[in-house]
Amino acid sequence: MSELGEVVEEHLKDAKLDMARPIIRKPIPPPPKDLGLDPNGEDPTTIVLFYQYVEPPWTVKQHRKALNFVMELGRKNGVTGRGRCAREGLNCTLTGNADGVRAYCQGLREWNELFEETDFKFTDGLEHKKRFKALTIRKVDELVAYGLEGAYAPSLSKNASVNLEADDYHKMMADPDAVIIDVRNVYESAIGHFQPPEKGAELIIPPVRHSFEFPRWFNDPETKEKLKGKKVMMYCTGGIRCERATALLDQIEKVSEEDFSTQGIYHCRGGIERYMRTFPKGGFWKGKNYLFDRRLEQVPEEKTERALEKDIESWCSVCKQPWALYRGAKTCAVQECKIPVIVCDDCQTADPKKMKCPLCEGGDRFQLRQKSPPRLVNPENATRKRKSALDRNASASAKRAKYADKEPSTRLFVGKLPLAVDVKIVGKALGCKVAVVQWLHDHETGFFYGSAFVEAPTLQEATTAVEKASTAGIKIGNKRLRVNFAPPREDERWPPKGHKHLERPPVPLS
């Protein structure tokens, strides 16, 4: 056996191969028998991660019913957390007690047999404080904001890519003919990523700040040249981003008129989360797995603190000392960027202007956003002889959704405002102190028409406002506001040149 093969086999000796197997079409595993109270004497928390794509997509009516059902099912079982519900499926990170969370998952299976195909991933015995405070499931156009909804969503049923279970994925990382693509945002990769063995696969971490940039990266000729003739492996946190990304690359390969083909496209079933459970000492994983729940990060259970310290490749954005914790909801000082940045404990009160992400510090001026995304029509989802209800309302929907499902930003679009309003009323409704407001008005008459761009103090406050507006709703008087992220365009100056702060919308002189 080669030296490379020996390294692979050595890791497999300590692997928990049963953890590599999904629970698709299997009974939902019962809670551990030894669950007691958490260290603070409270009921422990269980977290479940899952996603399920739907193909063909739900109709508009089915989508609405699905959203109502999953919210009601959560309330019935005392479940909290966050999720996204689109016509193409459901993606959730939920918390509750062990029985309630499992009852929720079983309820999904009983409601729709499609969820028999779902790989529910449970983590039991966490501290009570790891629970989400409320259940927020947003109605969105896409589960992953690639900008590939509707007719542009690549087909999953005709996708030729292969789902590899964690142990098989581990073995393939030793293949020198393979490349491994981290299909996450670059700030996630900063604190942890796969590290293939020497002389094994090549790791590629694309300079992607937000999901919508990934299709542009795949469509770039330089990327195709890197992937041509290779076994292309992808990974993400739980598998959902890979599912769509592998389908996209498969579609690009099939229709390419260039000399572009791979030796196959693969992704790790269950993502990093399931790989770590399979290899509790780490395997080929290096660092921490960035999480979007209250755990914040995940590490291999049996890896020592000393080994984790040696894995650190990231640093504080202010003092540059090695650091691998995202705390304090700090974001990049560059207005067009605003992705999370790492700030150590000693620098939490430093000047925010000094907090820049590695891409912005390195001079990356958002080149990916200037590239073209692939626009490959999926005939299964495209309009045919008769338009669906969604197609008939496409024009109205496009207008309503002008700022919907944008990438998170501190700038918000707020619509359906009453004409008699001021900054204080808007801030109170949104639940934050408004830093900047631009009242939007008709260019010909100058009259305010009930919409504004609003700058929230922090990304967390902006996110809270958007989530509240999409679920419980935000009202001023009897008017329910429309609130969405509105990140400035690449060429847009924000606040606009010559902007003056006005407490109330301007009233034009006759």
C-alpha cells in the first residue's frame, strides 16, 4: 500500500461509519436514553438540520399551503429556529426538546412522503441556551440565493452528479486527479476547510462573498480550465448548496460548446456536518465548521484543543493575531462587502473602519460580480403552452419582489409606508435606530410615494427586521410594511451624493 493509501486507511480505523449513512427511508432515530439536564439544570436542546428539494416545484397554491403547514407544525411541537420555504422546497435549522424535534420531522413525513427522502441530522444534549427564541420560516424564491430560480433552476432529477457518503468522499480526497471545491462563502472557509493529503486532490476556495456569485464563478473560463478533465468534488455545511451547485455544473458541462468536460462531479452527502460525525478525530478536516445556528461553530468531537489551535489559519481583522471566532456581529467596513469579519476579544471596541475582510484587504474589487452568470433554461420548469398562475402574474410579482431575497445588507428597502411618517416612526416599527433614510419620490412630481431606503446600524438588526416582516409582519397603523434587504449596486454610491437627512418625506413646492 502506498504512503498516501496508508494515511487514508489510518483515518478510517477511527471512523464511525454508521454516522456516514443517511436516514433516508429509515425510521427516525429515537432520542438518546441518557439525556439529563444541561449544566445549568435546564432541559437540554436538540438541533436538527435538513433540506428537501421539490421537483417539479410546488404551485403557488401548494407553496402557500406548505409554508402554513410547516409553521403550524412547529408551533404544535414547540419547535423554534430558522428556515426558508420556496416553491423548490424547504431548508431548516430547528431547535427544541429531543421529542418535539423528532415529532416535527415525523410530521413532515406523514404530511408528504417526499420527506422520506430527507436526511435529518440531529444533535442532542446541547445547552438550553442554544435554542432559537422563535420560529421564523421565510417565504423565498430560492433555498440557496444563487439567482437560479424558476426556469433557470438546474434539474436535480436529471443531474448526473454522484452523492458520496463521508467515507467514500474521504477516500477520493487522496486522488491526484481530483479537485475539491468549497461551495460556501469565503468567510466560512476562513476558519475551517478540508485539507486533502499531500499529493492528493487540489483544494479550491473560490473568492465568493455571497451565494449569488457562485454561478458567475462556475461560468468563468478560468474556472472551467481548472476543472477540465478532473474529478470535481464539492462540499458545503449540510449538502444543500452542493446539491444545486453540482446540478449547475453538470448542466454547464452538457450544453458547453467549448472543449469542457470533467471526469465526473461528486459531493459529500450530508456535508461537513456528517463528515465530522463520521471522523470524530477530524480526518482530512482542518479547523472549525462555521454554523448559522446558536452553536456558531462545530469541531470534531475527539480533536484536542491543542490540535485545533494548530489548525488556525485565520486572524483578527484589526490586530492580525491568529483568531478563529466570529463574535460581536462585526462586518467588513467596505460598504459593498459587509460580510462577517473576525475580531478578537481585545479588539471588539476598535474603530469599525479598521475591520476589513481578507478579500477587501487584498484589493479584490468584486470582480466576480462583474462576470455573467449562466442562463441555462431547465425545460421542466420553463413556460409551455399554458402559463401557470405564477407566470400570469409574473409582471406584478417582479415588481413586488424588486428587492426580495437579496443578499443580507444593512441597507433595507421599506415599502408601503403611510404618507404621513417620520424617521422615529420607521425606526420604532423596524426595531432599530435608523442611521440613514432616503425617502423615495416621483422624479417628475417630487411627491413621496411610500417607499424608502433605510440604513440599519448593524447587519443583525437588519436581518431581524426582514425576518419579522416576512413572518409576523410589521405594521404602521393599518399598513403592513414590505421590508427586504437592498444591498447597493457595485456602481452605486450610498448614501447618495448630496444626501441630506430629513426627518420626514419632502413635500414639493407647487
